[in-house]
Amino acid sequence: MKITKLTILYVHNIRTDSSQTGQRPILLRIDTDSGIYGVGEVGMAYGAGGNAAVGMLKDYAPYILGMDPMNIEAIWEKLLKTTFWGQGGGTVVFGGMSGIDMALWDIKGKALGVPVYQLLGGKCRESMRTYASQIQLAWAPKRNICKTPEDFAKQALVAVEQGYDAVKADVLQFDENGVSGGYWLEGPLLDKVVRVGEARIRAIREAVGPDVDIIVENHAHTDTVAGIQFAKAIEKYNIFFYEELNMPLNPKLTAYAKQNINIPLAAGERIYSRWGYLPFLEARSLDVLQPDLGTCGGITECKKICDMAHAYDMTVQVHVAGTGVACAAALHVEASIPNFCIHEHHQKALMPEYIELCTQNYQPVNGRMPVPELPGIGQDLTEKAYANSDICVIEG
């Protein structure tokens, strides 16, 4: 079997709310001379860099055309070692590798007639505990930014009523007027900012009670000093974990934060490859790793990161903030690893604009996600995905 074609879909702008310019998922399809194809996703639909990711896929295409897609490890190593910049890493480099890698696993599963989790060692569980992610955007198909503590409590209860027993909110992302970045979040934080954020957490806890876990998202909005300051203010609310307290570019600062707070720390959305995770593992500065399959190096690399984490008694929650392609791939990895923590179900997974891009709509039942049982990753792209995308086809 040989790779014959790479098709890149740069989805047209999806407006998520009136305050944002929108998001553009980056999807791909790899075809083979056997007629079997696989789909993948680069996890750079939001923020800056999507055009670069599309360009990276175009540049990688000549390296993989003509190769046997079953030799996933060899292709991964070729993209790492023979492209020069592969050995420098970074979001765009590993993002391109990740999307390709995901599609190759899809091909392999289809060729062998088995779901990908079987190729990763089989199932460790039949379903995954799941949390409602980003409830500050409203736990609904249409976003409506939470402003008051009562808004946060209401959205948490919506999720709980649907069967979730864990929710995640960024309580500092928006000010009282719903303006993103309305606060100056470099530390020390203004007392007003701390009080507003704490009031939102307190409202969630009082609404959901003691048996629902609360995850605090931070998106690295604060520096280390401010992150520690806010963490100390909310420790008493029994936080399940605190995500991206600070940016991960200086691992020693994460270790410093870990020594100064009593909340488990999580990060990984902006950490790439086993080499990127190594200093966090060696310092034992994180408790929950969150590799994104669309940027960390794909399924191949994520499995290695998970295994390394297991040696340090760290659990894993794959970061999921993409389309149904990323979701399906994440479920296979999480089903197959012993050190799984919890699955992330992002608010955008409720949005019709995202759901309609894929043939399968994986949604939790009573707060638990099923394991896909179709061959490959168990996902495909719809005609609407092709019709609503800028498409580039590279053949060899």
C-alpha cells in the first residue's frame, strides 16, 4: 500500500460569538492506492497560525507521498529527522506531523478492520468519565458569555442535569461586562479581580454541591505570581485541578507554582512531544498531563507521552478543543491507557457548525463518553466539510 494523495481542508470561518473573529478547523485526508483513506486534524483552529499549519502540511506532503502508510513510526521519524525544522519542534511543526499521524492510524485501523484502540493495546475501560468544558461560554449550542456568579452557577447546573459530575470554567477570562481581557492579569492581582473570580467559583460550588468536581481553567492568562495568588484564594473549594496556571515556556516556574499551592496542576495544550514534556515529568511539577493529539505529535507521540507519565504517577486527560475528528482520536487513546484521568467535552462540541463537519457525533451519555467501535478512528468528513472549506490537493 502506498500514499497517493493528501487533501487539506481549511474550513471557512466559524464564528463562535460576537466578540471573536472565529475559528477555522484544519482537516486532512490521506488517500492510498488501495482505496483506503484516513482523516486527521491539526489542532490550530483558534489563535494565530492556521495558515502556517496549512503550509506545513503542504511542505510535508512530498516527504510522505509514495510511502507505506502502515509504517507509521518510520514516517513520523522521517518528518522529525529529515525536514531540518522537525528537530526544532514547535506548534506548527508538530501540528503538521500530528494531523498526518492521526490519518495514518485511521488508515491502519481500516486496513486491519479494527478500531485504533485495539492497535494501542486494547481497552482499559468501556467508557470515559467526561466533564463539561468551558461553561463560562454557556453550556449550550450557542454561546452566551457568563458575567455574574449566578450565570456561572446556572450553566454548571445545566451540565449536571445532563449527567455530568464534573465541570470546567475559566472564571477570569471575562470581566463583569463579559469583556475578554478586561482585567490586568499580571500579578499581583487586584483584590477586586480575586474577589470576582472567587465569587464565581463559590457560586458554582454552592450550586452543584460537594459531589461534583470543579476544574479551573486559566488559559495561562496570569503570570506565575498571579496564578499562585488566585489558586490560594480558591483552594478551599476543593478544586479537582487547575489548568494552565501559567505559560509553560519556563518549566521551572511551573515547579515553583506546584510547591506553593495545594491544588493539582494540569497543562499540555501548548507543550509538544516527549521532549517538551520531559522537564515537567522530571520535576513532577504537573499532576495531569493534557497533550493535544492535533499538536503534540499525534497518536504515535501521545502514547509515548502517556507511558512516560505513568512512570511518574501522572494521569492524562487528552486536550480536546477541535472537531469530531480530534474527539474520536482522543477517545481511542484515553480508552487504551491505564493512567487515564477524565475526558474533555468542549462547548464547541455542542455547536451545529462543528457537529456538521463529521459523520459521527460522539456525545456523552450520563456524563460518560463511549469508545468508538468503527474501524480506524471511527470518524469521517461530511460533504458539508468539503463544501465549506478551502481545499488543497497534493498528489504524487
